[in-house]
Amino acid sequence: RNLTFDRSWDTALVLDGEVANRRNAFGKNHPLGDFIRDLPGLADEELPPSRAAQIGLLQDEVRRVVWEMPAGFDDVTFWPLGLGGSRKWPFPQDATRTLVVSPFLSEGCLKRLAAGTDSVLISTAESLQALPAACRERFGRCYALHDAVADDPEAEELDTDVKQESLSGLHAKLYIAEGGGMAQVWTGSANATDPAFHQNVEFLVQLTGHPG
């Protein structure tokens, strides 16, 4: 999610891990390290040497982190999009069930994500209405987040001076797919749109496990 006090419904992934006492990096961490390394190149102004050194240390150490998997998951994959010409499609082609949660949508992207009657699409009313009917019909069910939906009244209040208000609006980008005896979850910055996967700089994290 963005580093703001926006009260939209969103997702946030927190992974714990430790830097391994080794010189060589773990191959699976290179996409994350490369993304952190390349981000300063997108800044409008050159970073101060101290900040550049901090980012350099971060991208170096993150390559050697051993991640602790959340319960129910066996593996993690990092998907940087748009840096260095990277335009890989992170989703499987053989999924039998899919869930797509995204505030912004485009027809081309959704055609690739839909998996028939077991597919579910959740978005805003405006985005769903803007889609051609044939595109919506590729999904078994389509839902719009109601503006009046409220968060859990029994949820623990945050220890902060910021006034807590009810959640409103949708900002989450979440994808779930099942197929081949595996379940996969992606969350990050990429909307279910063609620009997100063909033009923008985005990032997704994939968790893989076995369906419960």
C-alpha cells in the first residue's frame, strides 16, 4: 500500500527473515535486490551519497535473506515489472480457479486472468460497468465493493495519534489462482490492467502453497 493515511481497503504483506552468514546470494532474491538497486535511477534528482549507500547496502543484504514462510505457504517469488525491460507474465496459464481484486481493470488483461465459471472478479462499480458485458461474463461472479461497507468494529485499534475512520474505497490488488494441486497468491502494486503489465513500473510478491 502507499505510505499515506488513506483509508481504502488494501493489502499489506510482511515477511520476516534473517540475513544469512554467506557471501553468495540466493537466486530467488535477485529480482527483489535488482528492483531496489534500480529504483534510484527513476528519481528526478540524484540521491545524496549517504542515501545511495543505504540503498546499496539494502539491495545487497536482501539478496542473502532466508525468508520465513507464512503458515500454509512453501515458497515466495518476487516479480518486478517494467525495470530493465522485464515484462514477464506472473500468472499460470493452467489455473482452474481464480480470484482477481483490483480497483482498475482493462479487457485485455482480464481475458488472460479469467478461468471460466470458477473465476471471481472484485472491483469498483464504475470499473465493472465500464467493461464490455462479454468481458464480465468470462468470470463466474463479479462483485463491486459497496461504498458503505464497514471495517470490523471489533478490530484492535492502532496505537497512533491519527484519527481512525471507517475504511472506504478499494485500493487492494490481489490475485489468487488454483491449479495443478497448488494455490498461489499475488499482492502488490499492479492493477488488472494492460498498462500495469506492459508499461508501468510495478512489483508483485507471489506466495505458493497447497490448497487447504
